[in-house]
Amino acid sequence: MPELPTYWLRDNCPCAECRDPRSGQKLFQISDLPPDLTVAAQCEMNGNLEVLWSDGHRSRYPLAWLSKEGDGDGRTEADKRLWVAADFARGIPEAEWEAYLADPAEQAAVLAAVRRSGFAVLRDVPTTEGKVCEVAGSFGYVRTTNYGELFDVRVEPDPNNLAFTSVAIAPHTDNPYRDPVPTLQLLHCLENSATGGDSGLVDGFMAAAVLRDEAPEDFAVLTRTPVPFVFRDRRTELRADRPLIDVDALGRIREVRFNNRSIGTLRGGDRDAFYTAYRRFAAITLRPELQLTFRLSPGDCLVFDNTRLLHARTAFQQDGHRHLQGCYADLDSLASTLAVLHRRTAALDAIAELFAGEGAGEYLGEAVTMAEHMLQAAAAAEAAQAPTHLIAAALLHDVGHFFYEHSHGTLHGRDLMQGQDNRHSDSGAEWLAQWFGPEVTEPVRLHVAAKRYLCAVEPGYREQLSEASEYTLKVQGGPMDDAQAAAFAALPGAVDAVAVRRWDEQAKVAGASVPDFEHYRPLLAALMK
């Protein structure tokens, strides 16, 4: 492994002394590290880099993490799919509202489309006023502006913006005079019976990339010239000085801010060069091949990236009604929701692999496999109409049997059958705590203790145990004494653990027909933190 920067490596130590286990936030200041810090010793072991520091601290870094490439924040052209209108000849990114709400995978697909292509349309969103704010709330927060929490796009008798008239609107960025500009816009169609009024989108990143290819000097002018964007009405006066094309430190396109109606008077700089570049860029945005035109029908809600896509509208006649409601939101919330959905998907995939892999093996001398046992326990909880967190706990209560390595040593379910307590309830709860709260993990952690408790306090319970369960009871400490039983009963999670334990004992029926793991994915996803 190549030599790694000393302070970078130490600053990223993942141990519990350096980072809070729950939040991942650092518990020290960079200035706390000694000025002469060095690596005293290091070695690779079990997929990790083990480091002993000169001040005596020890760190362990997964080799996979050390080799990971930088991934950025996903906001530049490097992480986008730049497009022209023909790229959507087979249809635009869309989903049904109800499916989007019900299926995390569908929601992730919609949000990923907004992040990568810049937009998506949700179909059949109920045409009730204010619903657009609920759409925004499904992935983030409404950004309130001088137009209010939401705004109506329709012909107004005394408009303070051309959007509230019936005239054509050229491709533009909304609110370019704000700092920061609202990064997402949503438009929900309530009615659209007028002739005309079709919606249009232009990929501003593609338009900027075309300008860079065709006239690199003009592109450079637009990235370095601050432009005054201004909005005034009777109650508001806003101004932001920003370039039409913003690039990051590596020169990659990061934001396009383009609005002919809101550009103020440019003072200073090379105004001839700016207007040459500005006119060229404006002409590119109007090229037919870049303009994607479609019609929003009642119930359609368009979600788009306002820092990238330029949106437009054709003129419409007042022979019918055109009424859209809109609101603003922000990309960071959308990106956060998408990242959490991906994290949950990865976690659920990891759990599913346990059920499909080792879960297919025998379950500690019983007539069912490990996976069958846990699925039967979950089915019993579901049949009892248990709360969702207890169904999850019943489903996952024995995952600790799968672990070869955890904080209690290198033990597996097979060790339990050989007379050594593998403390699977503890290790399973620790592993699940990455994604679930104590309402799920505590019944898992306490379900073995619940068996010992029930054997002590409930006459006849022990006689119902299977032969294998009787054997493991002895390995795990046997029935509790009176003091232990009283202490257990006082624990906050004792009642839930006892419920899980009862379903555990019911879940050993060979050939029983129960739902598979996929049935529980939505339930688990909803419980994940």
C-alpha cells in the first residue's frame, strides 16, 4: 500500500475514541493532534490496515475504505446525464404517485432521475390545492420565498411576474436574484384546458457544454463575469450577483443561472465580450434540438433541478383555464433522502443475503432452516397483529447466529450446539443497531433472556421447549433465579422480548407456508433510522 498522509490518516480514524458511534462526528480537534505525530508501526490484517501511532493511539482502517475514490457531492456535470430532446423519444422519467409513495425502490428511481437527468414527472397526484407541498415533503422541505409557501401559476389581474400572464416564457431559471437560488422547483397541474400553455425544458448544462465546445472564450467570459439579477415589487427588493455559468475548482459546470427578464444593468468589466457571449449562449438555449416540450395534464407534478434545467412555457389563449400550483425545495434534501433510500436498500440486501445464504442451513438441530424459523416467527407476529417493530424483531431475532466475528469473539450458531454460548442475541442486536432503533434491537437483545425468564416464572413453559431449545437453555445459563427474573421484568423491553420469545418457540414447523423475506422489505424500510 502506498504511503498515506499522516494527519489525513489519523484525522479519519474510525474508532469510538475518535468518532461518536451514533453520529460519526469527530470527538477531537485537528489541533489536538501532536505536532510530531508519526506512524510507529502498521500492518495489514483481516482486510484492515492496523496502525500504531507515536502517541500510543491505535487505529484500524478497512482496506476497501482506504482504496475508495473521491465521489464529490453529485452537483457537477461529471455526475449528470446531459441530454437533448431526442434522448426522451421513448418517454420522460415518470412514476405513478401512489406507487412512488408505496415502494421505496420507485421513490429512489424518481429522485435519482431528478438528480441525474434533472427532472421527473409524478402522475395522478390528486388535484387538490396545496398538494404540491406534500410532494415536496415526501423528500424534503418547502422553501418559502416572497411568493409564499406555494404559488399559483395562472393569469392574475395585477401580476408582479410575467409567469402570471398568458404570454410565452423563454427558457429560464427561477429566482436567479436569490442567494441561494431555490435549487428545486415543483409544478403541479390542477387544470389545463386552454389552447397552448405547453411546458418546456432545456438542459442548461448541455447548453453550457455546447457553448464550451463551440466558443470556449465565450464560455470563459460567462463563468467569470458576475451578473446582477434583480427583482423588485411593492414589498420586495432582491439582488444576487452571479455568473451565468458557475464552475467548480476543477472547471466542471456546477450551476446555470439564466433569466433574461431578471438581468439588471451590468456595470464594469468587458461588456462587449459579455454581450457577445451572452447572446451566443441565449441562442444555444433556443435551439430546437435542445428543447423538450410536453403538456402537463391535471394530476401531473413536474419536479426539476432549478440550478440546471431552464424551464419554459408556450403562450396560451384564454379560451380555457390553465392553473398550476408550484413550490420550491432544495436539492440537498432530495440527495439526502435518496442516499438514505440507497443505504436502506444496501442494508436490506445484506440482510436478505443472510436469509438466502447461511439462512438456508440447518437451525440448531430443529426440523427447519434458520431462515424458515425466522420467517415463521415473523408470520406468527403478523398473524397476532403485532406492531411493525415487533414483526421486525421476530423476523430478525436470530441474525446473530450468522456472525463469525463480533465484539464477543469469533463464534457462530454451531458453537452454541457444541456447548459454548455464542451470545447471538447481543451480537445480532449490535449489528442491527446500524439501521434500527431500540424498539427493534432490544427485543432481539433480550429474547434469550426472555426464554430463561419464562422458564422461571411460567409453569409448564419449559416442558413445551423442543429438545434443541432445552439444550441451548442450559448452555445459555438455565432458568433465572428470583432476583434475575425480577430484574428482567423491570427492563423497558421485557414485555416485547417475551412476545418475540413466544413466536420464536412457535416457529419450528417443517414445511409451513409463510411469506418470504421480500414480503417484509417495505416494513423494514419504514422502520430504518
